[in-house]
Amino acid sequence: MNENKRIRVGVIGLGAVSNNHIRPLLSLENVELCALCDINEEKLQKKKLDFSLDVSLYTDYKEMIENEKLDTVHILTPHYLHAPMTVYALEHGLDVFLEKPMGISLSDIDAIRTAEKQSGRRVCVCFQNRFSDTTVNAKKIIEADGGVLSAYATVIWNRDASYYAQDLSWRGKWATEGGGVMINQAIHTLDLLCQFLGTPESVKASCQNHHLEGIIEVEDMCEGLIRFQNGRQALFYTTTAFDGGNVTSLYLTTKNHTIFIQNEHLYLDGEKYEMVETESEYYGKECYGKGHQALISLFYQAIRGGYEMPVDTESAQYALRLLLAAYQSNGTETVV
């Protein structure tokens, strides 16, 4: 692609995470936000006003793609729409920046990867926590010490009935959200486990609905043991039943060190580690982290320069495969 060509972008879906995409887009040179799409016209008008945007507004993503001569789209819609919208965009010659998860089923993964291969266009999946300060600094320590030997992860959040009431049309339902705490909150941490320990081989897990029974169909708690192809293993526990806030932690052991990440803090052998910090900002909720700027910037560098995607579908699929296997497990070891 011509280095000076402006890349024309559309954003589909204007929920809470959309600010984390729009603000980085507006900061990039030769990237032009041309159109917004959402089925809610009030959201469209509000977002246009909030950012003082000169963009076209659509309630139909197909109409937007067909009319706007776009180069890329950011897809930030409910989970069940991720795969069909991505496939449609790829088939119409667009690269896609896709919010997690890739979809809600193994067939969604296959559909996206097949369309990506056939179209010659590319998909980047939004696992922004790979680019957080804690992850980047921990990775340097791990690589210098020969890799991770074992790990455990906890994702302890608060999501009460009012959270689900905001999006009753799709949240909390197997058919549309595809799961609960695992696919929505814990997937980022599962992705980091895969990044640090390798390709998952099997999982033995138990998922339950304890504090929102009768309100949501999906799980609000899950724990399990993951085995990786290299023989390593990791434990995880995740819940949305904690009413004290949102706490995510990751404990990793290497040959010579213990590494503990808690939210945006990093500890090495029990002592707080002075991280080399990036200049990225928090664009939305702090629990989203501040990796969106770095990841979105790398996505457009990859498009412009023909480089590898910073989070390609090959590596992004494993966190989803892992959690889908956990749902199937019900206490028995299940192949990922």
C-alpha cells in the first residue's frame, strides 16, 4: 500500500468499548474515520457529537460497506455477530480489526479463517492486554529466563444484574453472548496464558452460575486446569460474583523468578518492579487496560507495510478454543 494513502475506516457497533477504538483512530496519521454504524440512531448521533466527527452514519453495516469505499472496519458488536460481519467485510475486500472474541463457536473460528484465506485480506483480533505495560515488561523477564514453567490466573470481577439489564437483547444468553465470565472477562487472561505457556492441549474445568441464577443463562464462575502441548500446566479461577471491584492477577514461575501481575502492577520475586512504561493512555474503563493505542497503531502499520498482524487469527483462536472446551468439560478432561 502507498505509504501516503489515507486508509478509510468504518466502525460498526458503538457500545462502551467504542471509545477505545475511536480515540486511537483519530490520533493516527493517514487514517480517516469515515463512517459509524449502529442499530441505535441515538448512539450514532451522540458519538458523532461527542467527538465532533464529520462522518456518515448508518444503521445497516452492509449498506455502509457497500457505499463508503472503505479499506478497513472495526467490528465492536455483540459476540454472535462477530463472525458473520467479519466474513462479509473480508468478502468485500476489507481488512478487519475485530473485538474479542472471534466468535462464539468453533465454526465461527473456521468461517473467519477460511474467509480470510480466500479473500487475501486480514483480521486482527483485539487482545490489547498483550501490549499492556505489565505484559511487555513481564515478557522481557520471562524470555531472559528461558520461559514460564507454571502459572495460575484469577479474574475476580463484579457484574451484577444491572450490568446485564443494559443489554438484555443479547447479554447473558448462550445463543448471543456465547457464555459469561469466561468469554467476556476472562478471555484476555486466558489469551495471556497461551502467550506465556504455548498452545493449549486440554482443559478440565467446572463452570457454574452461582450469584445470577435465574437472571442469566450463562456461567458466572469457572475454575480449571489447563495442560499445554509442551507439558506445562496452569490453573485458573474466574468469577463475576465479587462485589468489591475488579481484580485480575497472573502468577508465573520461571527457572529463577516468580512474576506476579495484579491489574496494572508488576511484582518480581515479591518486590514491586519498576516498569518501563509506554506513553499510551486509558481511553475507557481502566479495566480495559491501555493497550488499545499500541495494538491499533500496529494494525495500521501492518496494513500499510504488509507486515504480520500483531494479533493474527492463528494465535487468537486458542483462548476461544480453550474456553469453549472448558464449557464442554464439566469436570472431565476435554481436548482443546
